[in-house]
Amino acid sequence: MRGKLWLLVVTSLLILTSCEIEVPGGGFLTATPAETGPTPTPVIIGQPEVKPTDTPVPMPPTPTPRPTATPVVGETPAATTQPASDMVLIPAGPFIMGSDADDRDEAPQREVDLPAFEIDLFEVTNAQFAAFVAATGYKTDAEKAGEPGWRGFYTEGKDNHPVVKVSWNDAVAYCQWLGKRLPTEAEWEKAARGTDGRIYPWGNEWDPARLNSYQSGYRGTTPVGSFAEGVSPYGVFDMAGNVWEWTADWYLPYPGSDYQDPYFGEVNKVTRGGGWFEEPPQVRTSNRNCTSPTAANDDLGFRCAR
């Protein structure tokens, strides 16, 4: 996943502007630029090889809420009945951040001590973002560029789905409207994994029934809070899968790291959590991704902190 930059294709030229770019049908184009030499050939990551028998599962209608149900792979997940404005207090104290066993930009694993903070239990929904727009007249970066943006994905029955096609700038504007902010990268990771360094929010064993990912089979966003068996140690929902989430931080090396990524610097913002089209490595609690603050994608959303 390292060197993950969104690509803008202009006729026959590839211009690197961020860490990833959406391609039709899902997945992303990425390229790792060399120090010198010709423009690298892009490859698709985040999209498994599609075999003749690998037909995407159509997204079924939003179900009647069943708060106590446990999602099963292939079964439509049920939304919780909790209001998506709820926040949870993450207590002050140290936690294990990063990984020495995975992508090099996650190293070195270390202990990070954070003050107490609050974070949204759920990703911001279409209905919530629509209320913000109605109250302020806000136009997203995508809309300013002449694209339908988030409105194009806010279809009937998706009030409680996470808002997508929103840039980092759009997410910041929404948070500020509520007197909140985006979580830092460290805050996001602590809220996702707790203090024991677990690989996924629920533990160390992969289970596609606990989240919305490629292997779960939904092929699109699901209502926030649908996976009660996949919550983090603090009870936070959808910290793995459904949509990638913006954080406040620039994509920079961790303290003590000697790894150099060409996309480090105050150019791209960190995104976390993985989306509905991702494989297990991308939805790990320590996995890092990044893109331009103006980028918008159909599996990229956010939640607030304060």
C-alpha cells in the first residue's frame, strides 16, 4: 500500500497529484515514482483479481433495523437504532501505535500517550451532511468542480449510509459547523484498536462477517452501525471497512522511522480504516493511506472528534 497516490489521467499523460484515484468498477490506480527515469506504469491496488465466476453481489435494500442481529457474510446487515450523533469518550493514557510486521510506513511500533478525547461512534451520514448543507448553503469541492459529488450517492433509502464524495476540506467544514474537528491519526488508531495493539477493531483474527469489505460481498456502503460484532474496544462502529475516513494529519514518517516515501510531506492527508472494496491488509487498525485534501471518492468519508 505504500506510495499510494491518486492519479489524474489527462489524455496520454499521468500526473501524480495524490496517493490514489478511483477507477470505474472500484479499486484505485497507484504508482510509485522513481527518483529519475520514465513515468512508472500504474497498477491497480485495492481491487482483487476478478475471475469469471467472481460476480459482485448487488446491494440489497436497507433492512428493517435489528439491533441484536449478528451480520453474516452475504446477508444484508442491519443498522443500529442509535442516533449517529453520539460520541464516546476515549480515556487518557498510552496505547500501542503502528506495526513492525506490516507496511514500512507503519514502523516503528511504539507507545503513544494521548490526552482524553471524544470521537463519533458512527461515520457521518448522508442525512447529517444534508442538514449541514441545508443550514449553510455549503458547496463541496467536487460540486465546485462541476461534479454531482455527495448528492449523486445520496439515493433513496440511504439516509443512514455514510456520506461519500467529500474532500478533507468538506469534512473539516462540517466538523467546524458542529464545534468539532477531525481526529488526529493517533486518536483514530487508539479509538480503533484500544491499548492492546490488536490487528482489527474486534481482535487479531480476520472475520468478514464483522465489517463491510470486499470479502463481505456488499459492493457498496452499508448503513452506519450495521456490524455490532465488529466494534472497537471502546464500542466505536465501522473502524474497519465501509468507507475510508479522513484524519487531521499530513502523511509524514513516524518518529524514529528511516523509511522514505516520495509522498511524505505536507501535501497529502492521512486516511484510515479501509473501504467497502478493500482486502484484509487495508482494513487493519495500523494501516495508513493518504490522498490530496481536495480528493473525493465513493468509499471515502469521515467522522468527527473533539
